[in-house]
Amino acid sequence: MIDAMSHITSCFSSDAKVLKKAIQKSLLVSADMAHALHPNFMDKHEENHQPKMHGGLVIKHNANQRYATNAVTSFVFREIAEKHNLPVQDFVVRNDMGCGSTIGPILASSVGIRTVDVGAPQLSMHSIREMCAADDVKHSYEHFKAFFQEFTHLDAKLTVDV
């Protein structure tokens, strides 16, 4: 990814600072799928974080950094959803259960780019009968479209205390 960004920014300027600035001003949306609440295995989800089908995109969080979402990137994605009246859900893995991961943490750590891990809720992921709701495909499209339209403006207004 860093090679692609370097190539793109070098087309605009030979100044190496342009790449650094592009990374600082970017937010990577790591879009995958998310485990929807399965009615036969409700105990596998954290009680207050049970993504439901037809409920909109899911922002994925994990304390062990299996997902790259943090407070700032979650806020940005949620703020865009709110502005466009789009449903959004949260997924937090139970602390006594393992979970998979995405490309998000790898890119976030190797490039240093802000990242949010999201996904459409999917029932029975990795099974022969996995499925997701058509509503969530529509919500995903609308959310991604809004993100590309709004991010630069919203990001310019952000102040993050470190």
C-alpha cells in the first residue's frame, strides 16, 4: 500500500513530504464482513454488542487490536452515518473468546494510516449457508458513498488531544 501511495503522490510532487501529509490526512476503511447475531448462539456475542441483519454497517472493535478501529476512526465513521441517517452497529468481541482479524491492523501498523474496520452483518459466516441482508448491502453502499463525500470536510474540523 505504501508503494501505491508513494507512486500516486510522486505524480503530483517530487517532495517526499507530500506522501507523509497524504498518510496523515487519510483514513483507511478496512471493509470486510461482521458476524451477525445467530439466534442459536446468542451467548457468543457480548450482551450489548450484537450486530443484527438489516441493522446497517458494523464498526468492529477489539482490545487486542485484532481490528484497527480506535476511538477517533469509530467517531468519524459514526458521525458520517448520523449525518446521513444511516444505521450503524458495534461489534465487540467477548473478552473470553478469540476472534479473527482483517487486513486493517496490518496496514495501520505498517503504513501508519488511521483505520476503521467495518463490515456488513453476515449470518453463519464461513458456512455453506452464509447470508447477509440486501438492506445491509444498500446501507454499506450508502455509507461508503457518504464517507467519500464527507470525510475531507469532517476531518478538517477534527481536533484530537494526544
